[in-house]
Amino acid sequence: MIIEKPSPKWPFALKVATVALGVVAVIAAILVGVSFSSSPPLRVLNASYKCVPVSLIPLLDIGASGTMTTQYGDFTATFHASIPESAVANGVILGMPFRGTLTMSGNGKSWVLPRPDNPHGTVINAMCVIAFQPERYPGVMIEGFSGGAHCCEAPVLYLFNQSDHHYVKVVDMSPTNYKDHLAFDENQGFIPMVVGKQVLLRTGDDQFSYAFACYACSAQPIVLDAVGPNGLDDVTLQHPSLVTADARSLWKSAQKAAVQNGAGSFGILPAWVADECALGRGATAWSTIEHLTKTGELSDALYRQETFNHGSYLTSLKAFLIRHDYCIGQI
């Protein structure tokens, strides 16, 4: 048997390999160190938000430019816009036009967000950085106003896409033909509010406006939307305490209107009934409406006198609520 002796070069090769591995390990450690030093891990933000105060939103004139910013955590939203000299004053809404550049920056990075689909004829009256839930990358909401007497707000919502590492639009209500199955108050828009460990967007059902009284004499039932990658989700029924508070406020407003004006509350009580139905108390609320009709506070004669509407208030209200998917099976 012939036993081969180890090559005298083996110890040297082993030393070389060991040194090479050491060098690789050192380089890797340096790279990791550089990575951690340049991009520290982001802290998780509590569900909350920060909006630009209305008083700080620039009111631009023709030929002017402006910038506004708001920050939450380590993230800053910046919006820059201008009204060119070529703009014609007639028909131009002066302010902070939607047709600008929205930038989100944080963790040493910056993203230019896509513009609203229809940025024309609208000025921004709200911009917020919102952590809709405890998360590292907050979302952004901008809201434009078309300048109408009672209309229209156009929210645009952005969330961070983890897989693609950039911000995307998840809601864009700016197109003039925008339609959504969810209720929305085009005059009020969205109001962020912290509810537990999430931020919801509060609005109302605009179908109630003008339905039984003038706009200023009308009220809307509360609507609460959650925001996710697929857009908006109506979660109103998941928060009965907030619906209860809204119903209580509406009832007080109706009583106050009746006392101060000495007239019925035809535009407020429909929203109250809708809230009560959402709480499963529609039958009791409807009995109250029937009682007020019999006592004269909601009589048809007064209804026609105040609103110039024809027909029966009770019959019209019931048909309206059912047609808009309220109180089904309760009244």
C-alpha cells in the first residue's frame, strides 16, 4: 500500500484560505456597520396624525409659489405648488393648487408621490401625515376643495407599499365622475380621529343633505372609514359608542332647533333615526317620530310650510331611509 504524504503546500494554502475568510468577514462586518449606521431601524409610530394648520396653508396669488410641510415621527410630507403668470384670474381659484408636487421623506429616503388624477380647479385645504395603525411608514392624505358653495372636497390617500418600497395612491376622489359605494360628505370631507389603536376617517352621508330641509337645516349620520391597501372600508357599525355619541348630539340639536325656531326639525331627525337604526334601536326611534308627528312638531302642514315639500313627512322619511339601506327590518 502506498500512502501519499500531505503536500507541503497544504499548510500554506490553509493559511491563505483562513486569511481570505477573515478578510471577507471583516469586509462583511464593515458593510453591515455602514448599513446600520446609514439606515437605522425605524421606530414603530403610534396610530396618530399631524396635519398642516389651516392658517399655515399658503394662499397663493397668480405668479406666486409656495411650500407647506407637516411631520409625524421621522417622516415629513412636503407640498410645493405655484400659479403661473399665464393663469387667467377669471375662473382660477387662488390658493394652493392641487397641481403641485407632493414629496414624502424619511429614513434618509425621499419619494415623489403620484399626482391626483384630476388636479385642475381645486386647491388644497388639508394635508396630513397619518399612521393609520402602529406602523413604521405612515400614510399621507391631501384634500382639495373645488370652491363650490356646499361642495366639493376631494381627498387623495397614499400608503407605503412594502413590497415595492414606494408610496402608492389607494384612494383618489379628484375625478369629477368619481363614484364610490361608501357614504361621503362632499362638503365636510374626511376628519382623522384616533380610535383605540387606529386612525379612522370620519365623514357623513351626504344623501341626507337637502333631502328634507335646506342644507344648513340638515344633518348627516356619522360614517367611519378605515384605510387599507384596497382603499376605504366602512367600519361605522364596529364603533357603537361613537354612533351613540353622534345620535345624542343630533337629538340635542333637534331639540334646540325646535325651541329656538319654534318649528320642526325635519332635516336633523332623519340622521338621528339612521344612527339609532345602526344601533339596533330603530323601532323605538320610529315610534318617537310617529309621536312627534301626532303632537304637531312634525306635522305635514308644518313640513310643507317650512320646506315647501309636498306629501307626508312620515311616508317620505320611511321611503328615503329604506331606499338608502337604513333601518331595513326596523321601521
